[in-house]
Amino acid sequence: MVPDIQKEKAERFLEFHNDKEILVLLNSWDPGSSRLVEASGYKAVATTSMGIAASLGSRDCEAISLDQMIDTISGIVNAVQVPVTADFEAGYGNNLDEIIESVKKVIATGVVGINIEDSIDLNPKLVHEMEFCERIAAIRALSDSLGFHLVINARTDSFYVSKGSEKEKLSVSIKRGNKYREAGADCIFVQPVWDKKIITTLVKEINAPINILANPGIGGGILPPSVHELQDLGVARLSLGSGVMKATLALIQKIARELSEKGTYHVLSDALAPLSESAMAYKMAIGMIVK
């Protein structure tokens, strides 16, 4: 059975979705980055599948093995005290039985929630909505059988991968979002959507808390609405997704390029200044400071 502490964290994490204050998740990818997120005052940790894959030298979309994903998630759960929700991509399985076995393994790590998405390897053709509803319902039944409430964040990728018009993508997202909610999902994740009118429509038309992604790296230079703006629009949950990991990799690349081309350290110096803040971040990441 699921430990009481995991049940309590799951209940607390679920409540965060119904608070007046938006739930902000700064996605992390290993124990160190997760500890730093926790020590920075965030009330939950969310993993990024792309970040985990990149940290292992691989691409996203279930390219790493299930064992690698489980090991990393387990290390993160054991490194922090706050609730942890895991990006579990399409569920790590070729059929419903395999997905349920994979979800059992991720629950055993101590997580309180999962993201599961209705596209496979970012294919423009989404998993059939009824098939995806069956997955959600089966995961909910599994959670219930274990005596705790796994928080299911169901991601629909119509806006991300489909080739239809914006109006068509919106209609598909609303239809799928409501069906996923009826099947047992706790929150509906629609990304990448940054237009305020579209977000307002999603919040109004989908009968569930809405998760929005803020990842400027995939927006063609368009910045998403601020946290306060999203909260005013009624969004319940905000994720940064792979954005922080991508920014980290970009910084490494800039440091490397300057060092090899100019032999100077300005980018590194700017990133480390002031030194006291950098030292503080390091101490927070390795757990010397517990907030």
C-alpha cells in the first residue's frame, strides 16, 4: 500500500489546484535542481521529461528507458520534502496493460502526481480520445485501489502538434479536456497557448483546473502572460516545462563559445555575480540550507 506520508502529500498537492493563488511549478530534472527549487520557496516540485532526458544525454519522447526515468524520479523524491509530480510523457507502454504497470512503478517512487499526454513522439495524430480516456480511467482506478489520490494532469497536444486552424485546435482541446476530466483527470494541461483570449476560453469551457505552459523558448520570441495575469485569467497551474533546463544548456554553450573563441570569462562572471548569491544557490542545492 501507499505510505501515509505519500497520501498526505497527494492530498495537499491536489488542494493547491483549488487555491485562489495559482500553483507555480519550476520544473527540475535531478536531485540538485529539485533541492534548489524547494529551497527557493516553491511548494511542490515538478519534473521535466526533456530535462531528465537531456541530463542523461538523450532526446525527449521516451527515448530513455523506463528504468532510467524511474531511477531519476526516485532520486528526486528522496531529495526533497515537498510533493513531487512527474512528467510521465505518454505513459511508457504500447498498450493499456503496459501503461498501468509503468504507472505502478512511478507511484512506488513516492510521487503524488503525473503528467500524461495524448500524443506519442509528437505525432500530429493524437491518441484517440476514447482510448486516452480509458488510460486515465484505468490510472484513476489503480490509484483508488492503492488508497490514495494520484493527481492526474492530462495533457492534450492539439495546439502543439495538430495542423488544423487555431479555432479547430481550440475546439479539440475543449472537447478532449472535458472528456479527460470526466474520465478522472484532476487538471487539464493545454500547451503551448499564450493568447489571453484563448486561455480565457479554455478556463471558461473546460470544467477542470487548467495548466498553462510558460516556456518562452518555443514561442517564437513571444512572451507568455505573467504569473499575475494568468492568475487573473483563472488559470490554476503554471509550468515552466523544459524552459529552465534549456536555459541552463544555453548558458553552458555561451560560456564554452566565449572561452574557446575569445579566451575570456565574461558570460561566466555575469552568471556568478554576485558571488554570494552563487554560493548561496550552491548551498541550497546540496541541502545545506533548508527553508
